[in-house]
Amino acid sequence: MSINRDEKILVVDDEQSIRELIVTSLEDNGYLCSTAADGQEALRKLEEEDYQLVISDIKMPGMDGIELLKRILSEYRDVAVIMVTSLVNINYSIEAMKLGAYDYILKPFDLGSLLISVQRAFERRMLIIKNREYQYNLELKVEEQTREIRKVFLNAIEALAQALEAKDAYTSGHSHRVTEISVIIAKELELDSDYVDKIRLSGLLHDIGKIGIRGDVLNKPGRLTESEYKHVSTHPSIGVKILQFLIKENEVLEIIKHHHEFYNGKGLPDGLRMEKIPIGSRILAVADTFDAMTSTRPYRNALSPETAYKELERCKGTQFDPDVVDAFFRCREKVERIISGKEIPLGIAINQ
Ligand SMILES: [Fe+2]
């Protein structure tokens, strides 16, 4: 029998002679033991000191062994419990095993089987603890890898954002402001948080398709011709073509694809109407237009927020979803704080 000074056993029995018999036998085999005469005393001792195993009688005055077992299971999950009972009370032992006792010993017992039972209980307890640790470490590893994968994903998005910025200086800060304004509107409309996250991602990437638009058209310091306008209008679809390799959430791709649809069906690329346009796209449309109007462009200076508000009001119900415009106006103060800086730092923050 191995001697392990870390393994301490609490022997609980109302009969002193049985306590002594068990303790003597265990101590002869190298175990450290303490005793308790009832359930209450056992709980007190468990509170004061660490025990790895409790051997408890079932039939005791006051708190019986089953009750004590329940308390130990709920408060000391790493303490193993072996029940001791007489043959007439065998049913209690079965109940105890169902509850989570490691084993039971029938009185009168021979000391050999007591020792085997104790050793098995320690071995099983150790296995359970090691298994739990392994599980915990595994979970940590999975979490770490998930974080790593997410970092790579965010870096890929940042790389795309930088690529667009290198081509179209106007985009600097625009996507971030559109994202922030869209999130404010989405929250005002009480959309669920998963969808708000999708809007956030869509906002950051909504104009990525401009990578595929000719630079002379993107940065033209004057009004676009009809064919140039048509060319620029392909950017939502180009964006989806690029992003489909990176983003598997169809809802995000759909939001991006339709962010230039009009509420009255006269927008692009599919002429969708009203609720057929994803709500995320209807929100992005308002945020995007508002930020574009209040930004300086190659062909005009920034409009004042008041002028931009009038324009949104004018296009409510034709270009824009009226509910989204109303929500936007209710958040006017927050929105103004965002556009007043016009200097949102670069850096992707998807789960703020
Ligand atoms: Fe756009």
C-alpha cells in the first residue's frame, strides 16, 4: 500500500469503536486520519482542513450520511465519499451511489476490502481531477486558437481597408464613422446584438469594392458622367465578390451588396424595395449618405449637419426607410459627436 501524506481521510461514525477500528487500520497503512462523530462535526472539520476522502456511516443521529454526502457533493467537489452501512440498510447505499458516492462498504467489514476501496477511491478521484484539468486546458487552448484565428481575420480585414485607403483617400475614417453611426441606429431600433455585430462588420467593409473602381473616377474633382456613375455603382457587387472568400456570413455580404438600394426600389444593384432590402443595408444607406454629405469631397466642401439633416428628411420614404431616418434623428446628439471629430483612428474594432 502506498503512503501518501497528502491524502487525508475523515472518518465519520457515531460509534466510537468503529471510528477507531477504521482509523487504526488506515493509519497502519500510511494514511492520515481524523474523525467526526456526526454530520455536523464532519462539515466543521471539512471547513477547517483539506480532506481528500470521507468515509461516512449512513445511519447516524442528527444529520445522516446521505444528507452529509449531499452537502459534500455540493460544496467540496474534489472530496471522494465512501459510505459504510449494514446489510439491512443496503437501499441507502444504492441511493448514495446514485447521488455520487464513490463506493460503499457493508458492516461488518473486513479491513482488506476497506483498504482496497480506499485506494480505488483515491485513484478514481485523481483520474477525475486530471480529466477535469485536461478538459480545462483543452478549453483554454481552443479559446486561444479562436482568438488567434479572429486576429488573423481582423488583420485580413484591416489589410483590405488599407488597400482601399491607398486608392481612395476620402475613405480614411469614413468607414469607421459609417460603422459607428450605423451601430447607434441599429441599437436605437433594438436589433439583436448578433445582427448589430454583422452591421459593424458590414460598415467597415461596405466600400471595399471601390478597390475595383478606376482611380480617375474615384478621385474625379467634378461631377461624374452617367457611365462613370454606373461604373462606381458596381462597387457593392465587387465588394461581395472580394469578400465572399473571407466572410462566410451571408447576411453580412447581403448588407454590403444592397447598401445603395433605395427604399422606393429605384436604387442599385437590384432595385429592391422597402422590407426586401436588408435592414442593415437600409441603416448603412442613411449613415453612409449622412457621413458623405458632411465630408469634404474632391468636387465640393463638406455640408453642414443641418443641411444634411434636411436632405435626409427630404429623401425619407423615397431613398431612405422612414423608420431608420426617424431613429437616426433620435440619436442626433451621438451622431454629431462622431462626425465632429472626423478623425476616428484607424484600427478595426469589431466587438467593442
Ligand atoms: Fe458605398
